[in-house]
Amino acid sequence: MIELTASEVAQATGGRLAADPQVRVTGPVVADSRLVETGSLFVALPGQHVDGADFAPGAVEAGAVLVLAQRELGTADAPVPAVVVDDVQNALGDLARFVLARLRDAHPAVHVFGITGSVGKTTTKDLLGLLVQGPDPEDTIAPRGSFNSEVGLPLTVLRGTEKTRSFVMEMGADKPGDITYLASIAGPQVAIILAVGTAHIANFGSQEAIANTKAEIIGGVRDGGSVVFNADDERVMGLVPRATARGLRTVTFGRVPSADVRAEDVTVDATGRASFVLRVRAQVAAAGEVSDDVRVPVRLRLVGEHHVSNALAAATAAILAGQPPAVIAQRLADAEPGSPHRMAVTERPDGITVVDDAYNANPESMRAALRSLAVMAGRERRSVAVLGEMLELGDGSRAAHDAIGRLVVRLNVKLLVVVGDGAYHIHEGAMQEGSWGEESVFVPDLDAARAVLDERLRPGDVVLVKASNGSGLWRLGDELAAGTIGAHGESEQAGEAGAAR
């Protein structure tokens, strides 16, 4: 973070100062006491199970010079230097808003990208961060993982320094109003709306409500800014009038012919990696300085045809920031997965390929991952899907899980392992669609899944692990990638012989 005095922190948050006003925060702002460094500001967030204030004395011992808290801390003999506020989470947002405004005042070139949508936010954020990265690593802040909440986004902003010129941020939502709040902190120059799906639909009630929530980002875009829309998603395109009503520039991406930034001639190879021609309309490319559409070939290293859409979204935003299409194509070709548990492919020494996409799941992302599994396995290898629950689907949960099970059968996945009671209807759907014998197995928990996989995996298998993060299947993804579950170097013949016994 840029250096601030304790007095400035109190000013930004409206808090009461219980510290030397001239104490200077020179280190990172953290909400986890284990991440404290010398000069840090520790944010003592209250929680359902633990109270961050209980860790404040230890944070100060570890080097924190100031604590943001909801009550005075320490004792008369050992006071904890603090700014005391009514609500720590809101104060964190106020501090981020204050710091970003100061950075923008000092450096008008500071550019903020905001990304929202039901699927693809983190991958698009990772790609866009690479596309706009300058020569100095501190030029661009695009954090690893999903820092897209009321806590994560402010912490992302507060990572900025005097060298930062680009912030690439996700904006997630559990309920209406969440993105309005996040956009009020970030105030993006460029907003990207990726998709309107069914993630968290239990909290919203309908896809229309989800669309309205995603549209909240439009209200936070700075005057004169731009909004990037997915032309392949009708619900997203239905939001365009809201941007034009504000006088914002609108640019579209997709595979339909009408898209301003388009993927043509899309192909997918046997490893599940897509290639396409990136076509950019003349009026979008190079700020309108060319008379003809620009076409450049792209080959992605990311696994899954669905990443074409993410790549297009990131490319469109980067073009609006002035990056030439040729540079974008080269950087897309070099891009590897930037965050864990997102179509991360591991080729094990025993011949098993692990595709770990277990960070999160909804019906749209589950279908995309299963199609990628089918492509990667082809006709020569055995496909294995280890699937867990898709959370927060509300009344449609049973039907959504059933549909995934039926898709597994239609894609001819050879072995389905369904983990956890909440995912049972995936197994039920597969059985109803015509799965037979031991092609589909239901197990109640991770331990039972480990036992099945340890017994039945063999060299040559392609294994997908996919579920919502709360199901915990990411642990299986880690263990499979590490080689602690499965064939353990057995020959294919030995594996088959063992299965025959």
C-alpha cells in the first residue's frame, strides 16, 4: 500500500484514533495475522467463529504498526495502536476508496478493470492481468485467486503502490447490491460482463435477478468509460441499453458474427486446447487507426474450449486500454493457469492425467469441464469424472444435478464417481440415462472417494475433479495431482488384471 499515517487512516475511515497520529503504515494491509509484515496494518475483522481482534496483540508483536478494529484493544500497560470504527468491513472499503482516489489524483493513467459474471471471472482476470502487464511487476495488480468480495476487493486495491498503473479486479455477488458496493470502491474505467448463469440462484430467485445484479457494475463505471458485453449471451446483451443510457462506450465480444471482437475458425486439439483467429473490427482495433478489421491467430495453452470466451473478454478490455492485437495474441498463447484449481492439468509419471477444476462449480461450468474431459480422453483413453455438489442452486438443485448426470452418460464418460449426499442426483441422473454396472458410483464422503479411486484408477486415465469449493473436493484434486491416489506407477496391464480379479 502507499504509505499512510495513522491520522490519515482515521480520516479515511471516520474512525477514532487510539495511536500516535504520526505512526506510518509502510507494509501491506492484511486481514490474516499470519501474513503480517513489518509496518503492516492489521484489519481485525469479526467473524462467526473467531474474532480478528483476538489476534491483534500477536499481529503487533509480528510487526503490525496499526490495527483497524471495532473496539479498543490491549491493556494500559500494553496498548494496541488502533483506529476504532463502528464497522471494520465498511471501514476497509472506505480505506480502499481513499487510497485509490489518492493514486488516481497522483497518476491519472491509473486504470481499473472490473469483471463480473456467473462464470469465468477469475480466469478472465488472470488473462487480462497478463495482457496489460507493464515492464515492472508492480505495474499491475491482478491477485492470484478470487478476491472478489467485500473484503477481497478492498484488499486488492490496498495492494497498490506508487508504481501501480492497472488494477484488474473481480466483482462477485451473493445478493443484490453487492456489486453496487464493490463498484463504488473501484470505479472501473472498463467493466466486463461475462455471463448470466445460475450460480448462487438460491440467493437471487431467478436469472433475471442475477442479470440485474450483474448490471450493477454499469452504474459504477466512471464517466467516459466502457462496458464490454458477451455477445453470445442474450441476457448479457439485454443489459446494453443501461450502458448506452449513461453515455458509456459499449463493445462486444463473442463467436457470433455481430461481435466487435470475435473468434473465428475455432478448433480444439486432442489436449483440449483451442485455437482461433482473433478478429477485431476496425473501429475497435488501435483506437480506430486502421481501416480494415485486424486478424491474428491465437493458440491457447489453457485447457477447455470455454476459455475462448474468457480470452476474448480479456482481449477486448486490453484493446480498449491500448494494447495491440498482435501483442495480445502472443501473450494469450503464453498464458498458463494463473489461479489454483481451475482446469489445472497435471501429467503424472504413472500416465494418469489430472484435470483439477474443483475451485467452484455451477451447471454452466460443469458442462464446459465435462466436454473438455471428453475431448481430452478421446477414443484412446478412459475418462473419469469425480463430481461433487453444485451449491446454492435453490429449488432447481435436484434437476440441475440430474441433468449433469445425464450429460456424463451422453458424453460417454467411462467412470463417474459422485461424492457427497448433496451431489447424489448426479448419480441418479446417470443411472436414469442408461449408465449400468459400476460405471457410476456414489460415495458419501472424501474418504470413500479416495478408496474407490485408489482401487479403480489406472495408467492412461484422464480424471476430472469438479465441484463447488464448499464441498471440499479440491483436496482430492491436490492429492490426485500429487500422485498419492491412484495407480502408483502400475502398468496398464497390471491395472486391468487387478480389475479383472
